[in-house]
Amino acid sequence: MNHYHSSVYELWNKFIQSKPEFKDEKFDSWHFCNTENCANKLVELVKKGIKRATTSLKYWYERGDEHYPFVGEFNVITNWDGVAQCISRTVKVTILPFKDVTDEMAFIEEEGDKSLKYWKEGHFEFFQNDLKNVKINFTEDMQVVFEEFEMIYEKNF
């Protein structure tokens, strides 16, 4: 069993009170990025309904470090400190080579100027740094997992 910040369970319980049909569902909890500023900025974009997707490396799922996201999955998204901010639900998962990410995908991930160029530059650097500890060089041919979601419940306490 995962041990999250108490606010994660509190937000999930408030959500279940408002939507009892989901009482038997499980959820995951996480934050964006690997820096405090980025994590906090991106969760705010989700809460505003602007950011509707995220991208991760397929490599980490293949290694077993993470479970693949799936359509219908609930996620309690936190700030950097692990404090619950909102709940999202996965609506689509696409696995594709990094080089095949489209303008539309970059736009709905909503980072920077929303352009594919900005998205690719930022994510290439992020993935390259992410793989340093395992001594793998990131290439544009590597597979990414593009997860689209909708924000379904926001912290209001």
C-alpha cells in the first residue's frame, strides 16, 4: 500500500462523498516534474483546466518502476510537497516515438508557448537528465507514453 500525504486521502474521500459510484475505485498519486517550481506551476495549470496531458518515458514502465497509465484511471495530483491539489481521470493513452509527438499533443500538454518546438526542446532535456542515472542517452526514437486526462475534482478545503 502506498503512503501518501494525509491530504491525498482527505481529497479522495471528499471526492467519493460527492461521487459514491466510484467508492470501489483505486487511485494513484503523484506530482509533475523533478523540481518544485515546475511541479507547482503545472498542477496549477491542471486546476485551471489548461493542462490536459503529460508525457513520460516508456522505459520506466518497461523496467517496472511505474505502472502504465490506463483509460479510466484516477490520479490525485499533488504539489511538490505531496499535498493533494486535484483529481484527474485518464481519458486516452498513446505510446509513440518521441519524434512522432504532434503539434496538437504539445498544445494540450500546455507548457511554455504551446509549440511543438518548445515541447520537444524541454522534454528532450528532461528525458536526457532523467536517464543519466541509468547511463542511457535519450534519442528521439525512444518511446514515450502520452497520457491525456481531464481534471474532475479540485481541492476546495
